[in-house]
Amino acid sequence: MSVQAERLYYSDSYLKEFVSIVIDVKEDEGDTWVRLRESAFYPTSGGQPYDTGVLFIEGGSEAVRVTEVQVEEGQVWHRLAGSLSVGQAVTGRIDWSRRFDFMQQHCGQHILSACFEQALGAKTSSFHMGDTYSSIDLDKDLTDDAVLLVMRRANEWIWRDVPVRARFVTEDELSTMKLRKAPSVKEDIRIVTIEGLEDNACGGTHPASTGQVGQILITRTERMHGGTRVVFVCGGRALSTAKQAIDTLRGLANGLSVGPDDVPLAVTSLQEQFKESKRKYEALRGQYSGLLARDYVNTQLQTIDSTCVLVAEIPDLDEVHELKRLASSSVTWIADAHPNAPYIVVFVGGWMGRAHVVIQAAENAPVAANQLIQAALPPLNGKGGGTAVAAQGSAPVAVKEAADSLASCLRANLPSFSRELH
Ligand SMILES: [Zn+2]
């Protein structure tokens, strides 16, 4: 049987039910696949995904689901959620809503590609049809205005409701045709014609007229190496996409207590308010850290051999950045109270399950900040670094454990440093 006779969708893309016979069965990695004498099931090809459906077994009420259809070496194979044997007569029924949805997307793609090429000279280099959206890649960088113009033109072809026809042609006939894209096969060349718009080589399923595509909605474009990717939805998908977008906008408008048209303005105003609040918060946070640091300096500062030493622990930090603010403010308070005295300031805080450490040291301190952190953290599987005057790091341990390690390293340089004084 010829390919054209075996694949029933070629001559009738509206055929939903057909009678056939199982002519081959194979097992592949636990799945059963069958070939049918003829079939209306569309196998994944030309960018269009496969059909699903059911095979009813003749003479009984039993049915087996078809979960995937693929072509292998020119033969159409149906994957089953069950089993059948050679010679069994079956009635096949394809899932029509899935198929018709793909017909709308596929024909919409032909219309869009033709309009992009005719209006802007932008050729389609590849086409993707997915379960939720489709896309074409064009070989030109396009402006949003140009894309909008083509979307309108493409929809005008739908409103005209012109016939869409598919037929097989001979090589002689082919040589007289002006195709958008050269056929990828040498024999069984099938041409899909959108009357007045284009002829194109295609093995896919299309509706009988452009009106059935319903609508073409471009949802976004992406610039990509000298070209443009155009993402779109057609027909039923365009309707549900538009409905979803309206629901989302309404939800946003209700949340902001404004009308849908005022959402962009309300969002801009919220962003400005947020920026201003954040600025005020940062200023207050800085003031608070200054007061907190003064408390630490007043209650926990030790003077050892004329060096001011502060080791402070904060079990739970609101933000890890707080440690730096506290250390800097403490240094300012120490400099006020003990001008020119060497100092070492260590803050250890808990954040996201780790002990974080910030150290600031005077240039004339008996131990450098980076030296101290590199001595204390590696034994705790932590790491850190910095300069002689400022260092930071972290370790996967409790705050107290990290503070104890830092204290004992400090004691190596300042033997009379004691944690008990805290
Ligand atoms: Zn096609």
C-alpha cells in the first residue's frame, strides 16, 4: 500500500474514525507498538506532534489507548497502553480536540510565516509546536511595531476565510510552483495551498479554511543572534490565553484597588513608594546598628596590653550585612573613647545555619584581621579572607563554637585575653 493510501489524514484531515487491521507488532523497552494497514493517526513529523486516541477491538467492547505515534523508516507505529496481535480488526478513533488544536496552530504558523516573509522579507528558519505555545524563528531582527503589523495582516487572512487545500504533486508540477520552502522529501511531495497567500510543501494536517484557525495571537518576541523568535498561540489557545491574561489583570487591579487600565500607573507608584521606604529603613537600620554597637563597646570591650579587644556574638541575624555595620560602628565608638589605640573588633553572627564572622583591626594591632580569620575558621571547615584591617568568612557551626575558636586564636597573640570577662 502506498504511503498516501496508508496515511488517511493526508486526504482527509477531518477523519476522526476509521476501520483497519493490525499488520505488525513489536515490543520496545516494555512498550507495545503496532502498525495498522491504514491509519488516521498523525505521527510526529514536520514540527507537528503526534495524535492520541483509542483502538476499539472488533467484536468486543474492549479498547486500547494509543499514547504516541511515530514514524520509523517510513512506517507509522502506534504505541499502545495495552496489547493487540497481528490480524486483529480494529476501529480507530483519534482524540479530536488535541488534533484540531494542532491543526489550528499548524495552519496559523503557515499564515504567520508567509506574512512575515511577504511583508518584511523575514524568512522562517525553524518552527516549534508545543503543548502550550508555538514559535517560529525568523532570520531578521524585527521591531515590536513590525511584529504587530504582521500579526494584524495574519489575522486579516483568517477573517477572509480563504480555502486551505492539500494535494500531492508530480516533479513537473512542482517545477512550476513558487514555494516558500523547498520540500524536504523527494517523493510523495505534498503541497498545502492557502488560496491567494502561498503554496508550501507540508505533510501536516490543516483545517479546510483559514477562518477555522480562529485567531493568531503573538504573546512575545525574543531577540536571538541576528534574528527574532516569535511566540504565538492560535484558535482555542488564543482564547484561553486572552481570558487568562484578563483574569490576571483583574486580579492585579482588585489587589491594587484601581481599574484595570490604571494598573501600570499604580505599579510605578508602588515601586517608588517601596524605594523610598527602603531608603528610610536603611537609614534607620544604620542608626540602630550605631546604638547597638555603642552598647557592645560599653559592656564588652576589654583593654589588653593597651589593645582594645571586642568579641561579640549575635545568635540570630536579620541579615548577614548587619555584621559589617556593627563592626564599623564599633570601630568608630572605640576611636572616640580611645583615640589612636590599637583595636581588634570581632563580630560573630548566625545566619542561614552558619556562623558568619566579620573582623576589623587597626593597622598597629598585634594580629592582622585576615591572619586571625585564617587561623580560626579552617579547623571548623569554614573559610574566609580579606586584608590586615578587614576580613570576613563563615563556617558551618554554631555561633558560640566559631566565637570560641576565634577567642583561642586571639589568645595566642594576646595571652591575657579572657572570654570569662564578657
Ligand atoms: Zn506545515
